[in-house]
Amino acid sequence: MNSTPEPEVYLYGSYASYAAAKTRCYLRKKGIPFVERVPAHPRFRTHVRPNSNNHRIPQIELKDGSVVQDTAAIVDVLEAKFPEPNIFPPGPRQGLVARLFEQLLDDLLMRPAWHYRWNYMDENYRFVGREFGRSFKPQGTDEELDHYGRVIADRMEGKRAGIGATDDSLPVFETFYKEALDILEAHFTTIPYLFGGRPSIADFSLMGSLFGHLARDPLPASIMKTRAPRVFRWTEAMNTPEIQSPEFADFPTEFDAQDELPETIADLLKLSLEASMGRLPRSADMYNEWVRSQTAVAAGTPVSEKHDEPSIGHYEASLRGVTMKVGVGLYPLWVHQRTLHWFNTLDADDQKAGRELLASFGGERLVDLELERPLTRAGSYIALG
């Protein structure tokens, strides 16, 4: 007799995918029965993609046939259906930082993840290219896999200018990766997850860069395994359904009840704010200026159905002495807007505590951003509210 639970979710993704790494471990740690399929599956072509009008992964299909694309949107939908175990620390300080990390950890590690994958082709490509190839032709020959891998590589090359990748900036990206590893190695020596004994939204977000790219691609994985072996072990533990890992068998599977930030988390927040180069406040300012010219656009209208992460421009910023262009995307603002909505539900004392915490890092404006027109989603696309 087959005792396997009927899946609540079909996940369409790839193990080489940055974003799918977040969704996969979320489903596992939440205990939501799911089956994973690659985009080459016929159901993706005949049902999922036509319903989302989007080719990007991850996407999920629920029991009723409805489809959701994008990790943050997937989490929002599934949290409403499966609220336990809670993925948000209940304390206002930890709860705020965990939510901020959903975007800030991408600002910290997205550039190193891209860089180590696509700028070290000799070291990585035989693995990475064929990994992507199997998503499109799972039982394909090496030659067929290499063809699809080159398609993805060419597409990723187009992101070079948008993330400020230059000869001067690439060493900075590597420095941020190694500094983040050192902080996390110290943290995971004594604490199993970022905010205690239970994974949070921040842990799932961190898996995008650390597992989707940096723990699996040959070159950065070798750096992680030798410089931060506990971080590598954490990526393995995050891909199991059990909350408790063997190394922390006696650690309570709860968030820290004292709502304190360990020194390592404070260091990670400081590094993330530096790496972000003020992107959220600057993006909000530029968005508010841009949206004033959109008064004729009806609520619910997608900004673009060609780009599900539309950009409205760039600004220049300096990161450790290197000037680079920073993209102003609406997707990070939409993600952050959810944190603002939550923060505004807190009482005055908790809001004050949050502002004081961020002020000590120069990030207090993060909770005081106001968008002149809210952002929403129309299907799989960012839209004006």
C-alpha cells in the first residue's frame, strides 16, 4: 500500500535555479507534501505556463489547478493555507530583521552568486550548463544539454550591466561572499538557523544564493566547503523535512523567545545594508517620481508583461570605493512593501524599537518609505495599484 501523501503542490523548478531553491526548502520545512517537476514536463507546457503567462521558475500548481509564479507570491499563498509552523519570528525586532532579510540578503549575495557562476566558466560550465540542460531535456545527451545550457548562459550574460559587473567590481563581489561566509560560519557554530531553532523567511531567502548557486557550483562550493563547512552543512539541513538537525538535537525548535539579535545577525544586517547601496530608499524616491507620470494607468495594470521584474532606471553608487550602476527594479519594492504593511500594524512601542534598531545601522529609513501608489501583482506581473 502506498503511504505517500497526496501532493498539495506540484513545484516546477530546477536545482540550478536561485529562486527555486527558496521555494523547495520552504515546502520541505513546512511539511507541505509536494512533487517536483522540471519545466520540460508536459504539464508545464500545456497548463502551467499558459495559465501564468510566464516561463520563469519556480511556479507551483495547487490541487485546484491554480498556478502561482514567483517565490514571494508562492509563500504568501501557501502561508494562508498552511500557517504552521510559523516562519516569522514573533518578536518585533527579530520579526522586522527577518522580513528585511527577504530582500537584503539578495542584495548581499545575488551579485556574488551571479559572478561566481558566470565569470568562471572553465571551472563551472560543464556542471552548470548541463544542470540547466536537464531542466529542458532531462534524458538528453551531453551535446543536447550543452545546447540548452548555452541558451541560459547567453540570457544571463545580458544581466552583466544591470548588476554593475565590471573588472573593478568583481573583486568586491568576492569579498562580500567571503565576509558573509565568515559571519554565517560563526553563527551556525552555536545556532541552527538565523533566528533560533526554527527556520524563518530569512533562512529560505538565504538559500537562493547559498544553495541555488554557491553551494553547488564547483568553484564557489569549494570555497564554502573549505572556508565555512558549517554553512555548507546548513544548506544540507535546509533541504531535509526535519526541523532539528543531528548537530543540534537538544536545541529547542523555536525562535529565540527573548527577541534578541545575536552579534552575528547584527553583523549580517550591517553587511547587507552596505551591499544594498541604499537601493530600497533610492528606488522608492525614483518610483515616486516616475509614478507621477502614470496617472492615466488604471489600477491593476501590469507595468510590463515582457518583464516580470521591470526596471525604471539606474543610479550610481559607490561600494568600497568602486562606482557601479544599481538597477531600480519594482519587484524589490513590492517585496519590501509587504514588510512595510506588517510594520505599520505594530503598536507604537514596537515600532519605536524597530526604528531604534535600524538607526544603529543607519537603516532607519527602510521602515518609513512611502509609495505614492501601491504596487500589486496582476497574474505573474508587477502592476500599479
